[in-house]
Amino acid sequence: MSTQIPAGVTVITHPLAQVKLTQLRDRQTGSDDFRARVSELAVLMVFEATRDLAVAPRTIETPLAEHEGTALLRPLVVAPILRAGLGMLEGMLRLLPDVSVAHIGLVRNEITRRPESYYFKAPANVADAEVLVVDPMLATGWSATSAISQLKECGARSIRFLCLVSCREGLEQLQSAHPDVKIFTAAIDPELNENAYIVPGLGDAGDRYFGTVA
């Protein structure tokens, strides 16, 4: 299998990111540590995913003098795909306390393996914002595709997708549906199993985060 990274996809290979991802993959990692590592890895990913955000000059007064610094040119919206995406949101809000949050509720039909929408709420400024869609796993790619389609229907024009683990099938699906969306991931795993879970992956991120593993 080719190891070439597709155009439009950034794999975050920073050593700290990869160490935390390894801890997330470990089946011995309990819910408390899993939550902490998801939050920490999400923060590391934000730095890479927002590296090229546009900024504008901002003049302020330091305690000693006037200084021309910078401010973001456009507002930020973080859009977690429920429920697992909430884990990434928690860490990102520590770094980006002034962002608005959209909520996208999708559940996978276990027969069709396609997402079904049960909730969608986006802030009024989504059309003018830089939108970060977050979900720990990019497996089949259909949930990300659906979430981004809903955001575009609300007027969103600049969207980036962040996930902890992806696979080729999910990347191909998302890029075919939304070629304008930049994708950031900490890993591209080789395959999906017969149940459409990423292998080796890290299991069901939502169950492990919320402690609902059977």
C-alpha cells in the first residue's frame, strides 16, 4: 500500500503528538487518561491546523508603550461531531476561549453504516468564520461528509477537518465530496475491518472517552 500522503492532507508527526496518540491506542489506557490525552492531542493539532489563518494589525498599549500586534481577521467556529467530537472540543476551548461552537449530532446506522442526523445548531456568524470540524476518527468518511455539507448549507465557506486517526477510505470519501476542505490528522491507518472500524485504530473513541465501553 502506498505511503504517500494525499494532497490537502496534513499528518501531524510532532513527537509529542505521536506519543499521546500511542497512549490513546493502548487498550490499557483507562477513561480518565484517555480523556486527558484526547484533550492534549487536540491542542497540539490546533497549532498546525491554524498555522496559516489570516491576521490583521491590532494596536494596543503595553504597560510601557504603544505596540502594533495582530488579531485574527475572521472569527473561529469549532464544530464537534457528536458525541466523540466533544472530547476534542474540551481541549481546544482552553486554547481558543473566544470561539463559537456549532454542534452536529450524527449517529451511524449500523445496517447501512451511513450517518443519520439528529441535531444541528450553528452560530449565526458561521458564513464569515473559519470553521474547524472535529471528530476523533475518520473511518468511512460519511459522517464528516454529512457534517460539512450541513455547514455549507448554512453558508460556511472556509472549513478545516481535524481528526486523531484516519484511513485511506475515509480520506478518499471526504476529499471526493469536499475537495476544498483541508484535512489534519495524527495518523493514516491501513484499513477498515468488516464493521467499518479503523484498524489498528484506537477502538470506539466515544465509548472510551465517556466510559461506556461494554
